[in-house]
Amino acid sequence: MMNKRTFHLLFGLTMLGLGIFGIIDEWYNVIDFVLGLSAIVLTLWGTVLIAVGGKRSGFSRTIYVSIGLFLFCFGVFGIYDEWGTVRDLGIGIIPVLSLMFGTLALVAGVNRLKN
């Protein structure tokens, strides 16, 4: 049976290596991930600004709703225009998540070495 420290170190190094390899091997998908994510984020921020602006009054309502509509339309167009990119979001996120979880597991394993 493997103890937690050894597991964290092995898992962390494995996932870190897979993440680095995945980013190098699938760099175009990582770029697609950023493009697809930005379209989704713009759409969500536009929706939030429209909702916040609906509760305001006066000139601030006009500003919030105008900016919200612009971001929403820009985001929807980005999703429409880059649908393949949004679809590839799942493929591009795998190396990024591998790097994040690998780094976290490696840090947890190193911290256990200190204790």
C-alpha cells in the first residue's frame, strides 16, 4: 500500500508531465479554449449587466443595459462564429486541468515531505 506522500508526488509529477505534453502537443486546442471561453464569458457578463441595469434607474440604467447588450451580442456572435472553438473547449481544457491538478498534488506531496 502506498502512503499519501508517495501518491501525491507520483500523481503530481504524472499530471504535470501530461499537462505540459498536452499543451505542447495540442497548443492549437489551448488557443481555441481561450477563444471559446471568452465568447461564453462575454455572453454571461452581458446577461449580468442587463439584469443589474434592470434594477437601476436613470442614466446608470441606460449605461448598464447598453454595455450589457453590447457584450451579450458580441458573446453570442463569438459563440456562433467560433462554434467549433466552443465545441473544442472540452479538448483544450484537459491539458490545463492536468497542469492545475498536477501542480496542486505536487505541492501537497512536497508539503507532506516537510512534515
